[in-house]
Amino acid sequence: GLFSFPRYEPFSNVIGRAAQWCSQQGSLRFCNAQSLEIKLKSGTMVDTQRMSYTEHAERTTFFVRVLRVAYSKEPIPVEGGLPPSPPLALHCKTFMPLQLTRGIFVPEFESLSATKKRLWP
């Protein structure tokens, strides 16, 4: 209806559908996939091009997770060319940085390199 909220599916479903779609595209080569958190403002469309947001302490903030898939078109195959790409398996894991400080002001979090070292010592 006019004042209804959009319905979103679980992100695991999105990953599965993207992997299935990619595997069905014989003329496309999968290059990359990115999971993006996008701020969801009431009454507005999801802006997938915006990469930074302002937080307001007195308001609740909602985010929607989007999957961006990058691919390229395969050139017309030449006889004796490269073998077909292996089957594609997409998975998503979320890694959160550790919060280093607490307080009434902006908390400090570990760096990306510190998160990587913690996950893959």
C-alpha cells in the first residue's frame, strides 16, 4: 500500500540467489562481490552510491545490507581457448572490530589491520 514498509529477505537468501544467477550466466565472468551496509532512512529509497552517513544519538538508525556483484563479459571463445571457470560458491562472514574505549563520546575501535591480525594470526 501507499504507507507500507518494504519487505526484505534474509541476506543468506540474497547470497544464494546471486551464486545461482552467476552460475547460470555462461557469457559472464564473475570478478568480485561486496557486502555493503546502507543507512535506511524512512520514506526514502536506498541510495547504493552513498558511502558515508551521519549518526544522531537521539535517533535509532537502521541499515540494510546490499550485495554488489561485479562481472565482465567473456570475449567470444577462440578454438582451444581457456577452460570454463570453476563453479562459484559465495559465502558471507561479518567481522566486527573490537571496541577499545567506552564513554559518552565517540568510541574508538581497533584498526582494520588489527582486526585482520586477530582473525588470521
